Amino acid sequence: MSAARSAVAQVRAGLPLLVDGFSAWRDAARELLAHDVPPQDVTWGSPHTGGDLLTSAPPPAAAGDNAGTPPPAPDPSRQQPLRPAPHIPRAFMDMLQSAACCRVPDRWAFLYRVIWRWQQGEHDVQSPADEDGARLNAMVKAVRREEHDMHAFIRFRERPEQAGPPRFVAWYEPRHDVLPQVARHFVARMGKVSWMIATPEASVLWDGRTLHDAGPLAKGPEDLEDSGEALWLTYYRSVFNPARLNADIMHQHIASDRWKNLPEAKIVPQMVKDASRGARKVGQYEAVGQRKGTTIPIAPADAQPERQQPSKLDECRRCELWEFATQAVPGEGPKKAKIMFVGEQPGDQEDLAGQPFVGPAGKLLDSVCEQAGVDRDTIYVTNAVKHFKWEPRGKRRLHKTPVQREIEACHYWLDKELASVKPTVIVALGATALKSVLRTANVTLKHYLGKPMRHEGHWVVTTYHPSYVLRVPSEDAKREAFKVMVDSLKLAHELLERPPEAGEQGDLGV
């Protein structure tokens, strides 16, 4: 019997659950949840057995484990049916796995409390507005920051050819357990060149084909006469600009405990001293004196360098909304749907679930589809803005309408969806969606309501957003708005068979 399968027996016997990685914790948590074991009944610990760093899977339990303390036989009268395993969204599971790398003493107990609350229906446990959710997000942020720092501050040193592999070695002292993720980063960056990253807790060796667990080291690699390091220091001196030196900012960007393992730390103090003694004043005299003061007639926006666009929605930083949302919410539906619904932005429930239109607005949209005789499962559903914009109101998060620059920032993702799905008809749900689809802020919902038009190769039909129907106070107004939505969807379905005739009412001439 594996350690994970005996989790309930160990808890009933009053023994702590020893897990040495996320996989072991996940297996134990799944069994405990199935037996409805509350967090307060479980004591978690880490065996520190030195298991495989790269798999983080626990070793099989020996046949004689706990032989002297057999668990008490379960009482048949107290047996309860097993609960089904909870459905965990992929994004939430990624958060848990990332937080499991955060070195806090109670991480396994805390993660089990989070997953227990999720199974009890408290899905706001992943929200920064929740106390546990705030801590979970802070742990994830700390781990991701550590990954970023390790990417930036690792310095490889080249070993002599006669010494054999690895060709490059690096020493680092991470604050969190991020070595496996960082190792995969350098595998992709350094190709078939052999290297080793050593840390006090564990080390990895890349032989050009496979990652190996090299075990922990008590101290850093031996000093090497590295010609590459000398070249790096020469380059560092040449790009150092004393006129732009800000020592306080420099120390904010690089913590003091990082400097000791950076080769440039040997020369920075002297360069800072030189800057304070006058180099700051004359550092740019020669270059500035050569400038003729010619004005280049170019707009500031055009002068910006072309930046690499994000490849994944979760990595999007095109506007500031990602900082306050739980997660990005992508579109959902068939890969080649003929009709695409475009809403405004995710709501509170969508932000937590990571899926579009799963709250009250989604249920009303289901009713609209049913009344129109259109199968909801054949429609691709997305939003003009992919992150939830909100403002606090007590313990609640209230919707806040996105501004134009936030809508424009998300054009990148809507364009990718349109190019991939290739819908025949786009149904714009509300004014924000219409502005996003037509790429202009100078439109009003009333002018285009229910009128089909051609735009960039698609039919576009405009109707109310489901949340509008939910908000109007009058029952008569609700019925009328609901009927407009049903009629608009019927029209969208009819347009699937209508050719793009020139001169169609509302035609934008594109």
C-alpha cells in the first residue's frame, strides 16, 4: 500500500502525514477529501528523505511501515459513502502547485484547508478578497518572483575542458523550492551544452539530453579561472553610466543576499565610489558634446521599440487589470463555431471559475438560446476584456465598466479568437462589446440594436447584455429586453444562410 493510499489510516491512528512534494500531497489530499476528513483532524509534515528532485514523487512505503502501531479497525456503523473527487479548474490547480513551492512551515496544512473549503463550495477561497485567498495569491507571487530572480541572477562559470562535464556550473541560494522549474527554463535556453546548478538543498545536472538529480551541496562550486567572467565584467564596466546611477534603486532591484554570488559585486562598490567622486558629472560629457541637437520628426508612440507579445493569456500584462483579477478568463466553445457571442468582461463568479458566462448572466443567456431554438453548445462565448475589473464595496467586488484603453489592450486576444474560430456571425452583447468588435468608441447601442451589418468579413448583430436584463427594475422592461435578445439570436441564426449582400442596412462598407 502506498503512502497516499494509507493517508486516512494514518490520520485515524493519530500519525502525521509525511509528504515530500506536491504529488504526494495531492494524492493524500484526494483520499482525505473522499473520506470527508476535515483539516483540523490532519497533521502534516515533511520527511526530508532526499527523494528525486525532478519527480517529487514519494518513494513506496515499506511493507513493515508502522508495523508496531497498526491503525484501529474502522467502525462499520460509522462508515460513510466516499465523496466524489472535487472538480478543480486547471488554473486553480496551477496556483496550488505553485504555492506548494513556497517555503512556509505549514504549507501542506494550509493548502489542504484551501482545497477543503473549495470542496465545501467556498470558491472565493482563491480570490484575493478572501483571507486564505490573499495568502494563497501572496505565496504564488513570492514563488513566481523567486523564479524570475533565479533566471536573472544565476551566473554560470565555465570549467576547463580537461575537467570534463559539466561545462558550466552555477551556485544559487533560492528562498523557495523553484529549482525544477528554473532548470527546465535553462534546458530550453542552453541547448545541448552540459551544465549544473547547485543549491544548498538540491542540485541538477544537465548532460545535454537528460536532467539528473545531483543532490544538495554544502557550499558553492570551487573558484574557477573563468575567461568568460572577465569578459562579462569588462562589458559591465563599459555599459555602466555614472550619470544615471541611483544606488537606492539598484539595491531595491537586487536584494543584499543576492549580491554575494554575483561576479559584478566585486566591481560595483568601486564604480559607485567613483561616481560619487565626480565621475557622475563627467560621465556623459564626451557623448553629449558630439550631439548636434537635431530634432527627429517622429511621434512618441512610433518611437517605442516593438515588444514581444504574450503567447499565453495568463501571461498578459497589456493593461493593469491583471493585477487585481484572480485569473484571465478565455473564451469557450467549439473551435469552429458559426456564431460567436462577445460580452463585456468576466463577472465575479467567472473570475473565480475561470470560465465565461457561468453566473446569473450565463443562466439568462441559456434561456435566450432555448427560447430562440439555438443550441448553446454550438456557440463560442467570449468577452471583449479578459480580466474582471471591480471595485470593493464592503466584502463584495462590484463590476466596474472597462475604459477604452483597456478594451483596446484586449483587441489582441479577440483578434486571435476571431482568426481561430472564424465565426460567420458575431453577436455583440452590449455597448462595450460593440465598441470592441467595431474598433471604435464612437458608437451607441441604441443606433445598432437588432440591425445586422457587415464588418471585416463577419455579420455583426447587436443586442443587450444579459446583465442589463437582470438590472432593469420594471417587469415589462425585462420582458421587452429579453424578447429583443431572443429576436437578435434568431436573426443571427438566419444570417448563417444569407449571403453578404452589398448595401445591407447598417453595412460599414468594410
